Amino acid sequence: MSAGQAEFKVSDQRHFAADGTPRASETESPRPAAEHPPGGTEGPAAPGAAQVDFASFILSLAAQASRLLHGDPSAGGEAEGHSADADGAQRIIAVLEMLQDKTEGRRTGEETRLLDGVLFELRMAYVATSQRGRP
């Protein structure tokens, strides 16, 4: 080792030996808890990071479904050949319905009104898009 490099020690922290038997824990020291677990939501958000909550998640799904139903307006909409994808929108509507079911009783009044309103608007737009495609 060169003079500028620090010495390091490798220790096996697996819970089981190669034969499947549990390792003795008296020689192992407990692992220190991470200050900020990866992917955790604890603590303040990073500077410049958007705050994500249930309402913003619902609105982002609704925006995706709306783009699928009406074509992508940023790319010129249906007039430019970007047709609606009713099947894709239907899948997102199904995800929103699942979220509505799974979060029943745990939403705030505002979140419930938002989710109900978004689902109503998307369902009506889906029906209109479906009828437009029929002969």
C-alpha cells in the first residue's frame, strides 16, 4: 500500500453462513442507522425539488390521461396527427379508481373532492372520445 492510502478492513455482515446456518452475532457489531435512508420521505426536500403529495400525484395522473384522451397538445394535438389513445387513458382512469378505493377513509375532504372531480371529468372525456370514434 502506498503512503497516501488509508488502510481499510472488510467484514462479512451476512446473517447466514454458506451452509445456511445462522452466523453468531457476538462478533458482529450492529450496523449504524443511515442518517437519510435512500428513497425516504423524512426530512426536508432537496432545494429546488418539487413537493409531492397525494393531490399533486392525482393531478399528474389526470394530466397524463387528459393528454391521451385529447392528443398531445404540445405536439400539435389531433390536427397534427397525434390521435387520442383511449385505451391508455382508460388504464390511467382505472389506476385512479384503484387509488380511490384503496385510500377510502384516509383522504382529506379536499383530496376526496379532487379525486372525485378528476374521475368525473376523465370519465366524461373518455365517453366523448369513444363516441367520436364510432360510425
